[in-house]
Amino acid sequence: MPETLLLDSQQRYAEFMNLICINHNPAIVPAVDIDLFWHTHQLTPSNYLPWCTHHVGFPINHDDTVGEGELTTSLRSEEHT
């Protein structure tokens, strides 16, 4: 995978996490590359939890078992941004 693609995904991930911070809504649905970056980041909790606390203000439990109603609300919310 080209390094530029990884760096772009890292930047998009940071911007996405900033959206969560601004909106106080961890249910915002990420794009596939952001989601992959997010899952990879969570594989190292000793890094992930302090990073979230520093950059977002609180640790985020990225739960992929979101109900359909919550997902629909989040998707509609994202359409308006």
C-alpha cells in the first residue's frame, strides 16, 4: 500500500475523530478507510485510549453492533454536514 494513501487515511481518521469531539456523537459512521484505521488503532489500547483522551476528550468504544435506527439517524446527521 502506498505510503501517501496511509498518510491520507491517517489524516482523514484524525478529522473524523475531531467530528466526534465537536458533535459529541461517537455513532457517526466512518468511511471504510477510516474504519479500518480506527480498528487498527484500537489494537494497541495503551496507545489508543490516551490518544482519544487527548484528542477527543474521552475514550471511544467503537462498537460495530449499532442498531439500524441509530445507524439511520447517524447517516442522516452526516448528510447535513
